[in-house]
Amino acid sequence: MTTENSNSQAMTYIRTNLLILIALALITSLSMAEPTLPNTVREMRIELDRVNFDLKGKDAKIRRLEEILPHSEALAEKNSKDAGFQMMAGFYNAQYASYRGGIGALKYAKASRKYLTQSVKLDPTIYGSSAHTVLGTLYAQVPGWPVGFGDKKKALNNYQVALKLSPNGLDSNFTYAQYLFSQKKYKGAKRYLEKAALAPPRPDRPKADSDVSKRISKGLKKIEQRLAENG
């Protein structure tokens, strides 16, 4: 075999393997690519559940939320009279604040409060008064003045409004039970957890329902322990 033929075969081998590597890289990048940005309220709700329950690891969740967060706010600004878009911008900010944590999360908690407050002004009933439940949680968990806007009275008011609007809802009963537990009102917490357990399933949110169901079971066990300890 001549040197020329050997070089030609070597170059063919290299080109073939390069093409295979490029093809594999393209396949891998496509398989790892995130879905496109959600553009409707329903799509945004589904995507938020996907982030919370399908993506593995805190870093992956944060990266995806960082992609969607400015988009959710742009949609809220564009649809300023639509309670659903205001609510979802509030949800994405609240979820990002939760995963980020620390003092840096306060900016996003404030943004969430702004959008959710606008949402409940437009329509407090959508998604079973979920905007009020998240507002209640923000007021309950964010530090109070002078650091943040936390306010136990406003938290309680939002939880109670949510229950009035959605007395049999999963979120309204579950979040209020969590609040009562944090206040060491264990009998009341038990009552609302048991009520949450009876809430009708949400066909479009099976993973969220499954997650809350597990948390209800754990919560009831903790309450029984606290009640036993307190006699």
C-alpha cells in the first residue's frame, strides 16, 4: 500500500469518526434541551410542576426558573388585566425565592407579592384561590420589618380569605394547616390537614397532588407526636 493511499484512508477514517461524534453531540444536546418557554397560564402551571417534581437537583431547578422568570414577568406586563398571568409571575418569583434562599431571595419575594396582590384584585378565585394561599405563605415566612414585609396578621387574613373562597380546596386547607402547625396550634392543624386529605383530585396536577398527599401523611404523624408530648 502506498503512502498516498494510507493517508487517504486515514483521512477518511478521521472524517467518518468526526461525523459520528458531531451526530452524537447533536443528539445529546437535543435530548438535554429544555422545553420551549410556556406562553399560556395553563402551560406555565404545568411547567412549574415539571420544574418542582421532574427536574432533579436544586441547581437544575434554579437554572430553569431563571430562564422562565423574566418571561413570566413580561407576559404579566403584557397582560396586565389578566389575573392568571399576574398569578403565574407571582408563583415563579415565589418559587425562585424559595430555592434561592437567603437575603438575596427577598427581592423575588417582594416581586411575588406585587404580582399576587394584583392577581387577587383582578380575580381572587382562579385556581382555587391559590394566589391568596401563596400570599399568606409569603407573609408568614418572610422576615418582618425592618428586614422584610413579613406580617402574621396579613398571613392569617390571606389564609382565611382563601378558605372562604375555596372551603374544600387542597391548597387552601393544606397551607392553613401548615400555618397553624407553625403556631403550635396542633389540633387546628390536624383538622385542616384531614380536610385537605378529602379534597377532590386535580386531574391536571397528579404529581402535585401526590406530593401534597405524602406531606399530609407526614404532617399528621408529626401532629400526633406533638399532641402526645403535650399530654
